[in-house]
Amino acid sequence: MVNPANSKKVRVRFAPSPTGDLHVGNIRTALFDWAYARHTGGTFLFRIEDTDTTRVTDEYIAAAIDTLRWLGLQWDEGPEVGGEFGPYLQSQRLDIYSHWAEKFLEQKDAYRCYCTPAELEATREAQRAANQAPGYDGKCRDLTPEQIASYKSEGRESVVRMRMPEGSTTFVDAIRGEVSFEHKFVPDFVLVRGDGSPLYTLAVAVDDILMKVTHVLRGEDLLSSTPRQIRVYQAMGVAIEDYPIFAHLPFVMGQDNAKLSKRNGEVSIAWYREAGFLPEAICNYLALLGWSPGDDRENISMEELTGLFTVERVNSSPARFDMKKLEAINADKIRALNLDEFLVWAMPFLVKSQIISGTDTEIALVKSALPIIQERITRLSEIPAMLNFLFAKNFRVEAESVQKVNDDASKAVLKRALDELTPLAQWTHESIESILRAALIEELGLKPRIAFGSVRIAVTGSTISPPLFESMELLGKTTSLERISSALTL
């Protein structure tokens, strides 16, 4: 049974294959790796597995690097940082994998397989028909020189396959405990494609050993690949105590108990970023998917996470993604920002939406307005809609709200508001509220929703806006009265 020692300084790695933008599952793994390294005083290593050149692009690699930096998951070794075990892009390590593949062939741990895709599929079909687990049948395990020469004369390409001995592989998973795989269900597997490029199982195992990785935290979907990686370690001549410790993280499911998809929460981190989620909110929430700080807290800082995170507290049961909980945590993080921080986060959304161009005057007004919406939003992307009324050059009441201000009752409210506000000398939210409450609620006996709803629409153009009286103060007396007056003509 494989149960390597764990007394060495921790070295963990996040090793994605960026075939698109990084997603929730990728980042949860990266976060746990990073938190464990920081908790133990170890090393967080970032490695790009880009041997699949048909799907992994430079653009996706750059996006992965940018995403980790945006989230604050800074790596100690890896792209743009370096380290003594580089390079950290597998496409730059091909000669290393070729060396080990040749060594395995020399040692007879591996062999060349000349089976064609059609032959392999025919074998699998026959196995399925016989109610057998489909897998390689070992046809090329012990080819004679004559058979090899015959296959070559046909122009067949060969792959390199690793021999799986009889028996089983048993190892201790740091989350799941003892795990065993019978080798009859783990057939000889391919290390190198016919074109000479390495497969994941060869590259990942070789790199983890050469980069002295001590702990492999990764998704549960990779659990079944573990006996293959251990087989590569054995062929490399690695002592058991130098094997990494495996910890397979639980699946993240949607609220419908199905595997995450775009329908139930599994979208790229780039989407959450554009939707206005703060990086610390994303990390806070993802940390709670399969791990607990040991109490009922849901709002934790990155510093608290690194102080508390241990692999032992990771649950083996599937975690469920809840968008509403993520939004609640994001709202908490937004409320915790000081005004200058909030301004920095808000500006890109306002500029991108073309609400403002970024002049000093606009920035000053934004800074004055942010405190009145900070308690009301769950995403930063809501800011443009909230503050658009302050900057609209051609202000109009939203089409769906027009009918709410053009009936006789609404017109009467707006007319009374205009009459009361016109002589007001001190234009503050306190004085605006005081005079409108006295006139519309105390004198006319209207309920607040009726009394102020029409004024809100007239002034902001929508039924949804920041607090009315503070909005009118920011907008100024002249503009506020002009808009109320214009609403009377709708």
C-alpha cells in the first residue's frame, strides 16, 4: 500500500490545461492548493499543461495567468516567476518526457503498440458484447521482431504503452482514506502518441516527481488516474516515501444535483468578473465548497482562510453551488469596502458602460453617490444602472415606467411636489424629505409608496434607484425640478 511520508516541506501545484477560460472547479482547486501552501509555509507552484496544442492556446494561457493574479492567488514558482524546477510550461519540457519514455522502453516497463484506432474500437465492441469492461487487451505486449517489422512495413505508427502488472494499487488519499484499484480494470495505458507527443499521464507524473511536489490536491474526476501515475513513479524508480500525497476534492454540483454546467452555475471565472463579483468574494465562497472553517461562518477573509485551511477539514461529499449564497457573500464584501476602494472597483464598470468618460468632475460625483448605493447592490455590474440618472445627457423616463406617472393621481402628486420644492432654499436630502413628507404624507394622507413613487420615476427615470432624497440632492435642485416638470407633460 502506498502511504508516503508527509514530513517534508509542502510543495503543491496547480496544473490546468487551459482549453478555455478557467472555471469554478479549476479555481476551487487552485484556491485549496494556494491556501494549503500558505497555511503550511510551503510552496505554491503553477504549471501549465499545454501538450495538447490543438486545444490549448497562448490566449488561454495568458487568461489563466491573469485570472490567478486577479484572484490574488500568487504563485511562488511558475510562468513569469520562474523557479529552480522550470520550465513550467509542459510544451517546453518535451525532451524530458521523451527521455523517460525511452527509458521505460529500455527497461521493458513500456512497449510500442501498433494497433490502429479501428482495431482498438473493434476490441472494445467485442468486450462490451461479452459484458466485459472495455480496455486494451495487451495484443502488442510481447510482439516478436518479425511482427514489429511487419507492422512497420505497413506504415503503421506506434504509441508507447505502459505495462500494468497483475495485482492492484492501494494508496491512502488524504480526504478519502484508503483507496484500491484492481489492475484488471486499469489496462495498459498510452504514454506517448503516435506523433511522439506525451499524454497527460506521463507528463503529469514525471513533472510532479521532478518538481518535488509533495501533495497533489485535485478534483475527484482524476481519482481513477492515480494508479497510472503511481505506475509511472515505480518505473522511474522513485521510492515510496517520495511519492506525492493525493487528496481528491469532492465534486461541485448544481442545486439540481447535476454536475455543474452553464445552466446551474458552472461558467468561467471571467464571467463572474464581468458580472461584478469581487475576487475575495469568489475565493470566500469557493473555499466553502467542500471545506469548512469549523463553525457556521460564511464570511471569511483570505488571511483567515490561510490560517485555518487544512486538507483534513475537506469533506469527501459533493458540494453544491448556490448562486444566491455567492451573491450574499459578494454583497457583504462590497459593503466592507472603504469609499476609495469602492470607487476603484466601480469606475471600470461605469466607463465600460459609457455612463462616464472619467473626468475629474464625474469621478467626484460618483464618489459622492457611491455611499448611497453601497448597501443596495449585490454585484458591481449593478452600479451603472443605479447611477445612470446622474449622468444621462438625454434623460428619459423608462418606457415601462411612463404609465406610472401619467395618470391623474400621479400628476397631482408631481404638481404638489414641484410647488413645495421650488421655493426650497436649502437643497439637502434632509430638507427635501422633510418638506415632501409634510406635504404628501401628512397633508394629503398618501402612503410613502404612492407619495414618493411618482417623484422617484420623474427624477431618476425608473422605479429602481438609490434612495430618493439623497439622489435628488446629488442631482441638484435645477435638474430635479426640470425633470419633475417634464414628467408632468408625459
